[in-house]
Amino acid sequence: SSSSSSSSDQGSSNSKLVPVKEVLRRIKWDTGLNPNDFIVQYYDRVDDKIYDCPFNRENDSVKGKEEMFVFAIPEHRIMSIKYKERIVWDKESRLDCVFGSMNGNGETIYEVVETYEQWKEEEEEKKRAKIMKQKELTDQIRVLLGEELFSSLKDMSKNIQEKSAVSTISNQDIITYVNVALGLFRKADMPMKQDMGSESASMDDVASLNLFSDLVALSPDKDLRERIL
């Protein structure tokens, strides 16, 4: 029941992450929650990808008597759980906003449900601000590089993001991308550097690197973003 669940929230420990099976059972049996509001993200070892599935999905692929897919797959393959669009349990980041353990910092699922609309509104505002910043930065880089070099940078960035979406990017791919991208910035600066000393040239390199880093930081691909930076 929801009352007994509340008491278990208060007794939960922050010293370790609550196991995902306990989270799944909580969602299934807590009468104060709607299982249809939850999505489970799991790793498919055959496709080597992470997929979303509704919490109530029937088990039509895993051998055994378990009728629900999320209880039939091995526990270690579950990566995260979402309440609507908000992640409430995540193995990698040690986040638990169902019972409030670890990086959930005491926030429980009832608080998540109650404040969801406010959270969503804040997330939308962050997205709008990010889009605005990305446009300003893109315009700045376009002016610096010129249309031809900017087009090359745009195509390179699109290609590596598309590749990252379907396969694993090698370290060499990352190094090549960064070196070629910085090469475009240097090429754009070349006419200005002809009458300058080495100190000014190195300062330009730092400015270009900072500008490029700011652009990468706005990438929606978290894993790719962290590897490039």
C-alpha cells in the first residue's frame, strides 16, 4: 500500500543504491502509482543497444514463466527507469528518486509525481535556453570560419553524431575529428596570423579551442560529448 511504502521510504538508507528489482516491485504493487507512467531502459546484448519498453510490456521473448518482460530480463541489463520523461532510477549515476537512496538525496517517487509538471516546465526552459545559446554560438563560429569552412565543420559534426548513434566510436575517430575541426579554425585564422608573432598565434589557438569546446558542450549526445571534451 502507499502508506507502507511511505514508511519504507523514510527507512531507506543512502549508503547504497536500492536494487532495481525492489524499484520494479514498488512500481508494480504500490497502489499510489500508475505502472503505465513508467518506462524501463534496458540493454539488448544482441543489438548492443539500449531500448525503452513500457513497464507493463508482456514477456514475449524471454524463456520462463514470468509474464512481465521487465521482471523476466536479467536485473543487470536494466540501465534506468523513467517516470514519464524524468529518470527516477539510474544504475550508472547511482540515482534513485523512487526510495530516495544514493544520489536521489532523499527525494521519493511521490515527490517526483507531485512536482512533475514543474520539473517538466523547468526542463523545457532549459531546452529553450540551450537552443538559444547554440544558435548564438553557431552564428559566431559561422562568422569566424566563413560559409565554406563552417559547412565542412557542420558536415563533420553531423557525421560523427550519426555514427555514434548506431555504433561505437573509436578513440582514433575522436582524435581525427578534433584535429580536423581545429584545423578548420586555424585555416580561418591564417590570413590574420601572417603579420602576427607566435604569441598571438598561440592565443588564437586557445580561443579557437575554447569556442570549439563550447560548441561540443551543447551536443545532445552525452557519451560523445564527454569523450570529445
